[in-house]
Amino acid sequence: MELQILGIQLVGIAIALLIAFETRVLYKKGRFKRKDIVIWSSVSVLLLIVALFPLTFANFLSLFTDIGRGLDALMLLGLLGAFALIFHVYIRNQETQRQITDLVRKVAIRMDEIEKKKPVKKKK
């Protein structure tokens, strides 16, 4: 049992460090906004804390919920967090699609205007 928890902890620590590293790289490249780095840095720190102290965090979490076992509360919190992130990605995807639609519409209108200004070539 102890070895299984240690393996899961190592995977959790590796994922947390990977998220933190990738967040920093993307921010330096200008592909992340300040809001993004705050969110993902917080997620990586929280994941690191949970990975290092899973039972302590689970017991702490059970104090604030009506769920008897802390690990059940932790699983529920993880599931709710995953749904929140999926919803966030969905909203950003919808916004990106709207921006692409607007851009394509503007390009099409501009190309139509250019086409109308071209002189008509006569056939010989």
C-alpha cells in the first residue's frame, strides 16, 4: 500500500513540476497572459501540495465538507476542478471560433471590394 501511494505521489509531483515549467516557458514566449500564469501556477502548487501530503490534505478537506472520508472529498474536488477546466476551455474555444468567423467575414468583404474595383478585361 505504501509503495503504491509513493508511486502516485511521484507521478503527481512530476506532473506539477511539468505544469509549472511549461507555464513559465509559455509566459516568457508571450503565449500566456498574466491571468493564465496565475491560474496554472496555482494549479501546479495545489497539485504539488496534494501529491506531497495526500492524507493530510484529505483529512483537512474532510473537516470542511460533510463527506466522511477525506479521500472521497479529494476525488470529488478533483472531478469538480476537471469540469471547471473543461468549461473554461469550452468558453475559450467558442470565443476563438467567433473571432475566426469575424475575421473570415471581414476578409471576404474586403476581397469582394477589391474584386469589384478591378477593371473588366475584354475578351478578344
